[in-house]
Amino acid sequence: MPKTLKMMRYFRREVDLMRIEKARRIVELPPYLFAAIDKKKIEMRKKGMDLIDLGIGDPDLPTPRPIIERLRKAAENPTHHRYPSYEGMIDFRKAVSRWYERRFGIQLNPETEVLSLIGSKEGIAHIPLAFVNPGDIVLVPSPGYPVYRVSTLFAGGIPYFLPLRKENGFLPNFSEIPKEVAEKAKLLFINYPNNPTSAIAEKSFYEEVVAFANRYRVIVCHDAAYSEVAFDGFHPPSFMEVKGAKEVGIEFHSLSKTFNMTGWRIGFAVGHEEIVSGLGKVKTNVDSGVFQAIQEAGIEALDHFDTPLPEIIDIYEKRRDVLVKGLREVGLKVERPKATFYFWIEVPKGFNSAQFATLLIEQAGIVATPGNGFGDEGEGYIRMAITVDEARIKEAIERLKKIKF
Ligand SMILES: Cc1ncc(COP(=O)(O)O)c(C=O)c1O
């Protein structure tokens, strides 16, 4: 046999023998609880079922025209074709400061207290790498946006779950946290208006957060991704509005839900300059910032629209009212959300979250998210998102009326 052929066979055998082993941080990730419903969606679609998907928190409405136009023009500018700066264009950071001042009456130094993000998820996913050492505790709401838990685990941190319960307005109760846990905690994640419960927080709650953070030297990460999706004239406060907040925390914002820009990937973080620079340090090493033409479009959005943006909010309000009425008519227990496009619905007696979500998809073709996918405390709930048009919501209600639970 020619020598080269022999060698090729030898190497192929070596390759065959090589097992691809994933790192423990991936293997040990908590099971993906939405997998079952994703599988069910595929199965039902194959059967020809017309699904009404209320499972996804992704706006169905388009980005406002002037923002798209600004991107189109900015995309022609060759200076934007080069690497952006990791911390964001100073013009974008100045636009963030202007918006903060207009919206919350807060002054920020655009040089040191503002950072652009490739969507707020990116910042949330990276922040523990800047501040959490292996074995440190991170306080994570349950139910909650799953990235808080996973980013903690990726940094070697230990999530300690803070239950969000109905009787406490879905706010964490800090007095329930054991002292030895609080003493070991490095970060605290909070998120209002809240996904998935749609709960809101008043400034008095943020004052409690600041007091807790000072007492135990905990860095507060407030996820304000839904601060501009609020109804009936309500303008959710910023965590930064409370005295002492900027000394202990960082706030994550997103253009995704505010301006229907989920696909554009742009958000920002503001707060204590040491916390902002710590996150920035991680970013210099893992990404190269947001495409500058998108940052220009972001400037257009922040400078030229009032938020919460009435054109978007009016549509969600109408959808919300249709769904609240319909769900109550079929006997489901639900609060009228004051913010976010989510409905946090108690499952009827005799069901758990997964069973009820399965019943809805199998018998009515309605996709809802089982609450336990957001953490153990979400058991007993399902989440619906009003990111489909009013006609589809009405149809979903008609379908619900025909099934028994
Ligand atoms: C609570 C919460 N935070 C952050 C995000 C991330 O949003 P984005 O990365 O688009 O800014 C989401 C997205 O659904 C969310 O629900």
C-alpha cells in the first residue's frame, strides 16, 4: 500500500476515535424547558395545525420608518464600514444621555457612565464575567429571564433564587434572604417591568433595593428592557431615579421592544462608572461593538420619538383589553397588565404548567410558554405574549371557548 494512503487511513482512524466533548459549563446547563413545547410546535405544524403563537416576546410590528431611513443613509457612509469602538460612538452615548435626561430627569456622563450593547441580552450575559468569582452568589429572580441564571453559571457563580410571588406583587422579599447568603452575594438581578409576570415596581421598591445593596455590598443589575412598554399613561421609573442607585448599580436598556427593533441588536447600559467600565473591559475582549450605522439609527430613535411610543402602545393596549376580556370569559385568572406585552396566567386546577400548555397547543393550536421554563417559581402559570394582531387574539379566544379545562 502506498505510504500516503496508509497515513490517511491512520489519521482517519484517529479522527473516528476522537470524541467531541463539550465543556462542563455547557453539559451541566439546566435542561431547556421550552424544548418540549418547541417539539410540540413542529409536530402540530406537520399535522397541518394553524398555530396562533403567543409564546414569543418578539414584536410583530415594524420599526418606525424614520429609523429605517437613517440606517439606509448611514449604511452608505464608509467610515461606518470599519470596526466600531467597543464602548459605542460618543454621539450615540450622548443621545442616550439626552434621552435619560428627557425621560427620567437624570444626568449621565456619556464618556464614563454609558456603554452601547449588542442588545441588552449581551450586557446581561457578560456582566457576571466582570464581577463574579467562582463560588460567589448571584441573586436571581424566579421566575425570571433565563439569561440571569445562565450568565451566573458561565462565570462560575452560584444562583440563589428569589421567589417572585403573587402575594408580594411579584417583587422579591429581601427580608427572606438568609444573612449568610446576602453576605456572600456579589450581584443582584432585578427586572421591572417584569418578564414574565408583567409586574411593575414603584420607586419605594428601588429604595429598598438600594438599602439592601449598601448593607451587603451587592452590585445591582436592573434590567429595564420593558421600561417603554407601559399602558394607560404609565411611565415606569428608572432604578437610577432613586437616591444612591447610581452608586450601587447598572441599568440595562434596549431599543428592541421600545422601537420594534429586536433584530437590529442594539441596547445600552448606564450607571456607576466602575461597573460600566468593568462590563466594558469584558466587551473589549469578546466583541467589537455595534455596527455604527445601527448606532446612528439608534440616535434617530432616541432623539426623535417620545417614549413610551404612542403608536406602538395604542396597539398593544387594544390587544391587551381584548385578551383580558376573553381570558376572563373562559374562566382563566389573569391581571390586566400595566406594562410589558406579557400575560402571566394561572393554570386551572388539576394542571401543571406543561400540561396546560400542551392542552392549549394540541386542542386549540395556541402556543403559550409554560411558566416553569422561567424557574421553579413559575410552576402553575403560563405566559402569553400579545405579539400577534387583534384578529388572531380574537380567534384564539374563540378557540379557547371550544375546549374544556
Ligand atoms: C427581561 C428581558 N431582558 C432582556 C431581554 C433582551 O433583549 P435585547 O437583547 O433584545 O435587548 C429580553 C428579551 O426578550 C427580556 O425579556
